[in-house]
Amino acid sequence: MLTTERLIIRNFNSSKKDLKALYDIMSDVEVNKYLPWFSLKNLQETEVFYKEKILKKYEENNGLYLAICLKDHNIPIGYVTVSEDPSHDFGYGLLREYWVQGIVTEAAEAVLEFLRDSNWNFITATHDINNIASGRVMEKLKMKYKYSYKEQWQPKDILVTFRMYQLNFKPDIPVYKGYWDLYNEHFIEEDL
């Protein structure tokens, strides 16, 4: 568990309270507009999502999937994730009523400090070029733009241009080229 001035950042659990909060986050079409899944339709889908996407990460010790909670009620209002795969992909989401309050940035900074102290070398994060707010969060976190690429995104089956950012915790870490190598259409935008 991590804490900040306003937040508790902890694992999700299978309580009714956490599952309802997870449903509130994952069912909102606007919150999930730029994410690689469709919004959840009911609590049954939420339970499956929890078991397959979150609990499995915990059981396999495979990265982080952390709930962002306000200290005054300790109920999830968002999340921060970090994958253990070679990209060390960093992601986040937040209920709309908490947007533009610096909450994701505050939570992400605490998680980044934890990763730095845990000897991670780097993280990457990507955002759809249409999701300007997510890119601003990456910049506030001192992540650096490295390149862009186009992907036919599944399961939504739409062509998306992504910008890839990277934050190194140690010197001389090369740019992660996994997306560059995977997708034929890749380029560096000069005017960002």
C-alpha cells in the first residue's frame, strides 16, 4: 500500500465495495474510450474482469494493478497499472468526476517512486493521439516522447496512432523499440 497527501494506492480486492467501484470505473464509456476493451456491462462482467485481469496479476506476481482511493473513504476511484512484460507498460484510468484534479498524476508519482526504489530500469506508456489529456499526464510525470506508430487496435478494430513515451530510472537505458519493430507504420513526430 502506498499513500500520498490525498490518496491510498492499494491492491483491489473481491469485496462488494471494490467490485462495485471497479464496475463504476470500467463501465463508463468516456473513461474507457481510449482503452483496449469495451466498457463493462454489468457486475458479472466486472467479476470476470477482476479474476482474469487483476487477480491473475496478483497471483502470478506479474506487475501491478493498483486501486486509487481517496483517504476519506478508501473506495477505488481509479487505477494505475504496470506490466512485467518487456515494455513495462504503464497505464491509468479515473472516474470522470475526479478528472482535472491532479489525482492520476499524484497516484502515478507515488507508484513511479515505488518502481524506482524497486530497481526497475524504465517504464513506457502509450496514448492515442486523440487522448491529449493522457499525453499531458505522461509529460507531467517527466516521461519523454520517443516515437509514434499505427496499430489496428483490438478488440475495437479501429486504426489508432499511438505516441510512445518512456521514463528511465537508470542512465543509459535504450529506447524500447518493441512497438517500433512490431508495427510497420512508425515514425517520429517532430513538432510535439
